[in-house]
Amino acid sequence: MKTGRLHSIETFGAVDGPGIRTVFFLQGCPARCAYCHNPDTWNPSAGREVELEEIIYRAKRGVPYYGEEGGVTFSGGEPLLQGEFLLEAIDALHKEGIGVAIDTSGTYFDEFSDAVIAACDMVLLDVKHIDEQMFTELTGRGQGPLFDVIDSINKHDIPIWIRQVIVPGFNDTPEYIEALNKFIARIDTVKKVELMGYHNLAESKYEKLGINYKLKDVKPMDRERLGKLSSLTRIA
């Protein structure tokens, strides 16, 4: 039986998938997203080891509150880094009647990732940026894994929520949203498109960790403007 590497657990989560959810933030991420609010999840050796039994125990405690839509979300970090562990966890949770969502950054894909996506009930995908150069500038990673994730979602017909952080000066225009609409039209199972406004609340974390915060001169996204851009999103 595989063990995982865990950063933290959130109970009664209401933003990482439908319904009420128990969210397991797994440790480790290959990306270095400029606006990441959890840089303490990057190091794959940090956090703590977690047994599958603990995942099941903690997930089952929330069953009375999940209803028909809720369940478990594996986030991070980048959960697909721990594909073998996820496969065991998803199977065990399904045996308990608990649905599972994977919240991925689209920056990693390996020999286990396709099977993980096929096994889960929903994917939450942060596309970061649709332009390859800007994607790399924001994440430090190539865009290939993003397309691998999308291809896997289409192949297995898995429901997906699209998430896009809107950063002033990077992608905060109606033209970008129109291009985003065209980009996600290639995905057959989009259930929701969510624009999330950039904020700088994590800047103090970077200072404590001794990491340069690349967007320190960027102001948080204006809520009214974010609302107007959100009204332009559409699902094909």
C-alpha cells in the first residue's frame, strides 16, 4: 500500500468543487506559479507522510454533510505528482461511496495521470494562461502537460471545472476572455468556468520562506472588473 505526502487538510470546503468537501492538499509541485498562494507546498519532501487509512477516516467524517454533490478534493501542490497514491485513494473512497475531484494546475502529467483522471469523478483545471510563452513565464513550466490533461479528460468523458486566475496586466482583457472561450471549446465536458481575481495575500509567506515574490508590484484584481470579465465567459 502506497503512502502519500500531505501538506494540510481543509474540512467543510466550499470552493474546491461542488457541494461541501474535504480537501486534501498534497505536498509537492513542479510549477513555480508567480501568484501561487501556497509556496510552502512546493517542496516534495516537506509536509508529512500520510497513510491511506487516515485519508479514508478523515473523508468519512464529512459524509453527513456531503449530500449528493459533495465529497473529497485532492489539491496541492500538484496532486498528479502522487499518482500511485491517488489511484489507491480514489478506489478506496469510491468503495465508501465518496466522490472524488482532482484539482490540477495542468503543469504535470506522467504514466499514472491518465488512470487517475479516468478514475476520478471530476477535474478542476487551472489553465494558467492560454499563450504558451505567457504560460511558461507565469509557471516556469512548458504547456505540454496542460494538453495531456485535456486530452485525458476528453478521452474519459470526465466533467471539468475550468479555473482561470485573472492577473492585471497579464490576462485582464475582454480579448483574452474571448480567446479563453475558444481555447476551452476543445473540451467536451466543461460544466463551469470560474474566473478568480489575483490577490497578493500570500506575499508574507514568500518573505518568510526567502522566495522572491515576482508580482509584488501588481495590484489585486478589481472585483467589479472581474465581474464584468466573468460575464463574458461561456461554455460551448
